[in-house]
Amino acid sequence: MAPSDWDLVQRVRAGNRDAFRMLVERYQSRIAALSRSACSAIGDDALDVVQETFTRAYESLDRFKGDAAFYTWVYPHCIQPLFGPPAP
């Protein structure tokens, strides 16, 4: 059985970078599709947006509370910098 998002976040917080790699692999295709859709409207490079999204997510991982799916939490890290203020 695959570890839950919360389990992976807890592992990352404990210093396990491979756990973050697992989160990226789990959600990168969804974030890439989202960024391709958004970037086609504004002309940004979708792959750069994906990388920046996960960088911002890693840097603010202490704010992930586990009361929503990781994708729900990481989604604004992709969209808000493109269309509005930075994600919290």
C-alpha cells in the first residue's frame, strides 16, 4: 500500500527528501496539465511553472496541515503566482 500524502509530508519534515520526490511524482502530471492550460493563456513556460510550484511547496511545507489532499493544497502554489498574489 502506498503511503498517504500526510505520511509523506511527515517524512519530508523529518528530513527524508525521497518522500518529497514521491509527492512530486504522484502529482507532477496533474500540476503539469494545470500549468500547460494556464500558461497557454498567458504565455509562460509550463515546465518552469511546474518546477517553481514544487519549489514553493517544499519551502512552505510546514504550512500543510493535512486537512486537505496534498493536491488541493499545492494547486494554489501553481495558479496564484500566475494570476494573483503568491500562495500562502
